[in-house]
Amino acid sequence: MNIKMLIYILGKVLLIEGMLMLLPAVCGLFYSENQVIVYFILAAVYMGAGYLISLKKPGNMTIFIKDGCVATALSWLVLSICGCIPFIITKEIPSFTDAMFETASGFSTTGASILTNVEAMSHTSLMWRSLTHWIGGMGVLVFLLAVVPMTGGSNMNLMRAESPGPSVGKIVPKVRSTAKMLYLIYLVMTVAEIIILFVCGMPFFDSVCSAFGTAGTGGFGVRNDSFASYAPHIQWIVAVFMILFGVNFNFYYYFVTKQVNKAFKMSEIKVYLAVVAIVTGIICFSVRGLYGSFGEAIRHAFFQVSTIITTTGFATTDFDLWPSVAKFLLLGLMILGACASSTGGGIKVSRFQIMFKTIKREINTYIHPRTVKQIQVDGKKVDTDVEHSVALYFFIYLLVFTTSMFIVSFEGHDLVTIFSSVAATLNNIGPGLSLVGPTQNYSFFSDLSKWVFIFDMLAGRLELLPIIVFLNPSTYKGIVKKAASKIPG
């Protein structure tokens, strides 16, 4: 394992986090809040420490897939731990467990919260809280790849460990250029949403925080009722942007480079949009009697479908009061998730596509034993390795899901609360059903359960394997042996 390279990456990550912490600090200056001092000091400390740690560039810049998983897991832990410190120092979230929960929820773009009164927080901390969504949406290591050149396949190994989906492909010849292109698209879409929301009547501070939450498909709001008190046209705008950020970002690259044919051949996006349309229609039909007009019913149905399938977590209504069929469909969307290579969470549409095609092929093999057929997606053959990785992902997902439910169940809450809380954190959604519904929060859980949820949130955002590799003792056998050989006697 390339230890020097790992330390170098962590230093750069800390440097980036310190730089980003300047934004809420400037926000605090504008609102003349005392919390600004804490953020400026921490920004300086993080930037200084990050600079010193990464001052000496390693001679060997190569990092392989195992190292990439460890670097990714460690980077997100450093982000979360350092990111929660301002909440503790300002005493806005005095408990370390609660502060860690809130920050991990932010960076993992989950949006689950332990706060009972969001509006009581300072603008400074609300801005940092929302900014964690934007940072985590595209991934801090993707940003790092855009600015730090690496060799020996290191770029792809880091991107593969952090990016969502069954596989990572290059949309331009160099991975570094891919990272730059992804962040440019991400930034332009975020700025566009901020401008549109502000022009349409949303306060500027709310527009920025809402756009950060939408872009990262996170869900932290600045109001206690999330989006319920905003005007209907604002809700429609945010719902549309949530859908847009749940789309595979390769689509946007093909579109802006005028490769329209490639863009519209992406079957994953077609399935994704079809699911949104069908489920919105069914839910609208089932809840039409709860609202004063058809327009209101379809608005709430579309918003909640958008926020759940993209794993954003905003809410315009208490969908926990909806009929069982509507809640069942929303639970299904929690697990399904958005497209691969988007900022959304969940298992991803592409994985379900591959799994269903695999099942269909196996059934056909039983019927026609001599038939040999390879799975194809968008006219391209799916490698056997990708098939195996998808099957492995489903198995690990079920293992983590059931283990988390087992641990949380000792608290004695109802099954719907336990199931939906695990589903909401592992799939990076935020609100669930029953005691963790859209009008509730996670503050009543024990510290043990909160740490289970923290693990689930980070594991879900990093697609499980990087965290599993990071926690596997065999990952460090080489380091232990090397250290042991240096001990005299």
C-alpha cells in the first residue's frame, strides 16, 4: 500500500475542506454572526494542516484499487469528523455523536437530521450544513482529480472507488479531463438553479442552500417544514431540478458536445424517466382525495416521487399520511434510486437493468440450454466482471441492510420505523416513514443506532465496497508484516 500517497491525498482533502469552509464564514460576516470566528479559525487550521501534510509530493504517485478504496473511505471520514467540529464548538450541536450524524448525513447527501428546530441555527452553520451536500454530491476526490495529476491508473482507481454506479467510464480521453467536465456541468447546473429560484421569488440565502441540497440530492432545508411553505411554482422548479440531477451526467456531456444520438440512446435514463412518470400517475390517483384539486395532488405526487427516487429528501407534504399503496411505491423508489454517475443514491437503475437482464438470460438458458447469450446495455456487451460486481453489490447490500435492522431493532420501535430508517440512511434519502417520516427526525435514537446510521450513510454513498475494504483486516496485512519486520529481535 502506498502510505505516502494516502497521506498526501488526505492532506489535499483537508486543504480543500478548509478552503470550502470560507464560504459559510463569509456568509456569517454578511449576517454579523458570532459563529463566523469559529469557521474562519477552523478554515485556517485545516488549510494550514492540509498544506503541511501535502507539502512533500510523493515520488511514487501510483495508487491501486485497494489503496483507492482506503483513500476514499479515509477521506470521507476525515471530511465528516473535521466537518462536525464547528457544530460542536458553536454549541449548535454540542453532542459529538449528533454532530457527526448531521455532518455525515450532509457529506453523504442523505439529509437525515437530528435537529428539532432547523430555523434556530445560525445562517453560518446552515450554509455549511447545505454546502456539505454540494461537496458530497459530486465527490471531493473527483474534485481532487480535476486539480491533482496522478499516474499509473490512480485517477481511475480513485474515481471508481467514489463514483456511484456499477462501472465508471471515461467520457473524454483523460480521466482528469473527465473530472473537470463533470464538475463544470455540476457547477453550471447549480448556478442556474440558484438564479432561477432567486428570480422566481425565493430569498437569495434560501436559493443558495436549496440549490446545494438539490444539486447534491441531499435534502437539508433551511425551514422546519422543508418545502411545504414555499410557493407552488418554487416547488415545481425544485422538483424538476431534482430529476435533472438524478440523470446520468454522461448524458449532459454528450448533449453539450452535440453527440445527441449517444445521449438519447441511454436506456437507463429512459427507464428512470418512465418510472418517474408511471409512479407519479399512480400516486396522484391514490392521493387525489386528500387535496383540494387535481393540480395540487399531481404537484405533491411529482415532488415526492422526484425527491425519493433521486434520494434528495425534501418534502412538501407529510407523505406518511398517504395511502399504503403510495407509501409502498415510495419505499420501492428509495431502494431503486437514480441513475449511475449522477448525484443520487440508492442501488441505481442501471444495476437493476443488469440484474433483470441476467435473470432473463438464466431463465432462457434453462429453456434453451445450448443458447449462449451475453447481456447488452445500450448495444454494448456487459463484461462478466460487471455482472459479478452487480451480484456482489446486491448481496452485500442485503447483508448490511439486515444487520443494521437487527441492531436498531433492539430499541423496540415499530417495524416500519426500523425498516424505513435503515432504507433512508443506506440509500442516502433522509426521511422515512412512521417515527422518521418527513415531519420527524432521528434525534430519539440511541447513540448506538446513530452510529449504525452513520456507517450506513457513508457506506451507501461510497457504494459499500470501499468501506468494506477499508474495514477488512486483510487490507493491512502487508503494512503489519512490514512494520513487524522492522522490530528488533
